[in-house]
Amino acid sequence: MTALIGAELSKLRRHSILTLAVIGALFPAVITVMVWYRATAGGFELTAPTLLVQSLLMVMLLEGPGGAAIIGSMLFGREYADRTLPNLLVSGLPRPAWLGAKWVALALLGLGIVLGSWGATTLVTLVAVGPDAMPWRMALASLAAHAVGAMALYATSAIPVALALGSRNQMVGAAWGVVMTVMAFMGLNSRYGILLPATAPWVAAQLALEALDPAAVGTGSTLASQYAWVGLPAGWTVALACAAVWGAGLTYSVIYVRRADFA
């Protein structure tokens, strides 16, 4: 299994997925620099907590859902586009093992993107405000929040992965990324925002941030507390919603890969 995971990771560079991952990790930092520049030019004060919270929002709401859909679809769908899947399976490779290696590779890649994004935006914030004004407790809480959000993004990526497998076309799964981006803005103030795949990662990350550092109170906990589902606490609501999405997508993927004829 370790060899399979290593082989899947080695394919990332060949399929240009690694390039997309680097861009995704640096994009929030670039936006943070732009916000910082506008604050300096406009003469209004922009604090470090604001930069940290905005960077978390950028990753989990604007970039994350769409990016997870595109990268997940490419990771699974490239085997169809390159016509390598039939050869892999004919060689005697167990189908569940192939699928499991793909999921592990996706998890490692997604975690690397999110943590890289946190590191880049935290560095920009440190340069912008200086070490004396840097809220280190919030920065560490933001790291944990990014990790929680990464798990939620990983769970919701099961939808585009299932679409890419079922249609045998990575573009179908990638198109879900566009849907997710639109849903993120439409569901931001929706009463169902805590359950939507596009906004659940942001709510999960925001709740984690506010639980670890009460000074980071933002809109996430307000939204979640207003619209809890079937009387459950907000955190459990988001966790169950993400688990349901991931479970459904994974179950479909396993059944499809076991039964499909890839010849």
C-alpha cells in the first residue's frame, strides 16, 4: 500500500496537479498582500486578527470548495484521460487498493495546500504588523482551524470524485467546482449554510478558530448557532453533514470501481 501511495504522489507532478496545489497555497497570501496594500494606501487600520480571519475565510469559502473539486477530479479522472486505468487493473492491481491510494494521496495533498496557505498568510501578516503586534495565540488557533477545515474540504471532495468516476470525465467533476463556488456565495447567509458542502468547511474552521481563541469571534459561530440542525450543537451538525457527504461519495466510488468495466 505504501508503494501505491508513493506512486500516486509521484503522478502529481506529471499531471500538473502539483503546480495547481502550489498556486492554491500561495493565492490567499497574495490576496492578503493586496488587502494590506489597500489598507496602507487608504489610510485605514488593518489589524493582524482581521488579516488572519480574512485569510481563513479566503481559503475555506472562496478557494477551498472549488479547488478541492478540481484537484480531486483531476487526481481520479486523469487515469481515464491518459488511458492508464485499464492497464493498471489488467496488471493485477486490486481495485480497492488503487482507490484507497488515491484517497490517501488526495488527503496528503489537500492538507499540504491548506497548511502551506496558513504558513504563507501568517508570514505576510507577521511582516505587515511586526512581531510585537502579532497575536500568536490566534495564529496557532488559525493553524488548527485550517486543519479542521481541510478535513471538511476533504469530505466534500467526495462529490466531484464520484462524478468524475461515474462519468469517466474529469471535466464533469471539475465543473462541480464552479457550482461549489457559486453555492459558497449564495449559501453564506442561508439558513442551510451549515449543511451545504460549499459553506460547511468555512463554518467548521470558523468554529474551531473561535473555540480555541474567543478573541476571534466572527460570523461563523453566529450563523451556526442560529441554524443548528435537529437540535444538535453546531459543531456536531457540521461534522455529521460532512461525514454524510464523504460516506455517500466514498460508498459510491467503491461500488462503482468494483463493478465497472474499464476495458
